[in-house]
Amino acid sequence: TSSACRKYPVHYKIALIINYLGHCISVGALVVAFILFLCLRSIRCLRNIIHWNLITTFILRNVMWFLLQLIDHNIHESNEPWCRLITTIYNYFVVTNFFWMFVEGCYLHTAIVMTYSTDKLRKWVFLFIGWCIPCPIIVAWAIGKLYNENEQCWFGKEPGKYIDYIYQGPVILVLLINFVFLFNIVRILMTKLRASTTSETIQYRKAVKATLVLLPLLGITYMLFFVNPGEDDISQIVFIYFNSFLQSFQGFFVSVFYCFLNGEVRSAARKRWHRWQDNHALRVRVARAMSIPTSPTRISFHSIKQTTAL
């Protein structure tokens, strides 16, 4: 990409602006989504806890992306240990991203295809898959980098070097498994659940629609890393813009589909808002009643009552 950067400096500058803008919008949307899931306890079922964890990985990944942008070219060249650590943490969150997307697929596949009661599913199993399995993968990658490609803060790879496949391989694998899951889920939805109108089935349908949109999106953006856009100018420039847009707005799309368009979240947020409005109106009425001056007749009557009571 460095030769392409020299060849299209203006396009790269615009792409960098798109990248920053997209990451800022994504972080904003993701933080709002995170707070909604945190505050709305009434909707804290396993499905929404999975959404919440996926959103968390995107926040952490985007924050690490901003940290990576602060690293100076000279630091890259000097290959500082803290700089390598930032790259490692960033890659860990990239992998957790895809593993939580895999957990989304797992949950839906278990509930819809295997028709296994979701009450029996254990939260810790999903937490283990999403947060723990990426750890040894990234540790193995870091050891590989340390002994074979210990340069440039471990960011970017030389042509013909395959160390990055230590973590990219498992990501591609879970993406492929997820596509198989989705194919099965859609097949079942088309046949068995089409006629069903229970609220749970409707929620599943919405979750499947969200996954159907997001999984190809995440898959496409990830696979773009492996694509060579060709030598001609048009394909290079299209690739630069397409890649920077999809990479940076991923978090925004995830928060929209799994939180802002989530029926449960919206109705719970609406209830919370109405409750707050009612409480606020009540407080205003009480404050207004307290501030009305009491008439003299009322005072005298009140004192007469007190004296008679004595």
C-alpha cells in the first residue's frame, strides 16, 4: 500500500478523513448502544447480552485503532515494545470481534436449527468462546512475530510472510462456519417458522435479519485485506475508498442493527423515557404545590385545630 499511497496522495488523504470520520461516528453510536444495554435491565436476556459483548469488542477495537494512528513513523521504525503491545491488543480485539459474531451465529443456530431451549444455554460458554479462545491465538501470533518478523511494530506484513495467518486463519474459519450456520438458519426460517407469530419467533427473525446483513458486511471487509485491487488506476482508487468506508463504519452498522433497530431495546427505552417524564412531571407538580403561599384563613384554621387538639 505504500507505493499506492505515493501514487495517489490526494485519494489517500481523503480516505484517511473518511476513516477518522467513520471511526468517530462508530464510537459515538457504539457507546450509546452500550449504555442502552447497560441501563435497560428488563431486556437482559442471553441474546441481548451477546449483542452487548459484540458492541463492547467494537468499542475496544475502535479505541485501539485511534491509538495506532497516534504512532509516529519513527516509532514504527524503532519497533518500540509498547508499540508492539498496542498492535497485539488491537489484533486481539479484531479476533474477538469475529468470535463474538460467531457466538451470534452459534446462538441463533442452536435456538432455531437445533431447537434447543435457550434457557439451558450457559452464558459462561459464550463468554469463554468470545473472550478466551482468541487469547492463545494472539499469543501464538505474537511469539511468531517476535522470532520471525520483529519489525515495524508488528504492523503490516512483508509479501510472502505467513505469520499473520496464525490469527487470520481462525477468523476465516469462524466466518465460513457462520455462513454455513446462516444458510441453515434461513432454510429453517423459510419452512418451519414462517407461519409462527409468537413474540419470540418474531425476535429471532429480526436477529437473523440483522446477522444476515452484518455477517457478509464483516466478511467482505475482512476479506478485502487479502484482495489485490489490480494495477489500473480506477480499481485502485475504488478499492481505497470502499475499504476505508467499510472498515470505519462497521461499528456504526453493528449498533444500528443489533441495538437501535432492536424491538426489545426500543420498547424498553420508550417505557423508561415515559417513566422518567411522569416522574419529572410529578416532581414539578409537587414543587409547584410546595411553593404556593398559604392563605391567612388556612393558617388560622390550622392553628385552631391544633389548639383544640391540645
